[in-house]
Amino acid sequence: QVQLVESGGGLVQPGGSLRLSCAATRTIFTVRWYRQAPGEERELVATMSQFGSTNYADSVKDRFTISRDNAKNTVYLQMNSLKPEDTAVYYCNAEVGSTYLERRNYWGQGTQVTVSS
């Protein structure tokens, strides 16, 4: 059974950094990180294709970096210069499968990121 397991959230002061991880039990193809703050709609933060191309929301550009370790079936979201408005539950969403044709879309369980002094 395919699972996406997230880790790395927590409490950090403004200006600090966190790295989120999202580990899968199969190959990860396209992956997206979303976040949802209380009372807000879910927001797409970053995307990485299976070929490595990336895209970021304007609100996180130049502060967040999405990356992947294919050998570990793991993707990361490095978050620097964190701001209070980055506080949210962060979700990993990925196409995962043994092969490209067998891939399915999965969600991680979410991890809380709180930026506060």
C-alpha cells in the first residue's frame, strides 16, 4: 500500500528555517506542496515535475526550495526566512507508483508549521 509520510514541521521564530520531508513507498513522479492556514483555502506552494522542473508561488519564491532524493523516494521543502504568514498545515501531494503508467495521486497527512516569536 502506497503511503506518503510527512515530517519536519514545528515551531520556529520569524526569520528561521525548517525543512519538510515527504517519504513514499514507491517512486515519486510529479510532486506538489500545499499549505492551508486556518480559515483559508488550500494554497499551492511549490511544484516539482518528474524531470526536476520547479515552480513556486510568488509568496514563497526565493525563500522556499523544493527538491527530491529519488534513491530514497523522498521530497523536501526547504523553507528559509520564514514569516508569521507562512504558518499553516503543509501537505505533500504526489503522483506515486511502481511505474509511470501505474502512478496514482496521494496526499500526505499534513504537518503543522508555526512561525511565531
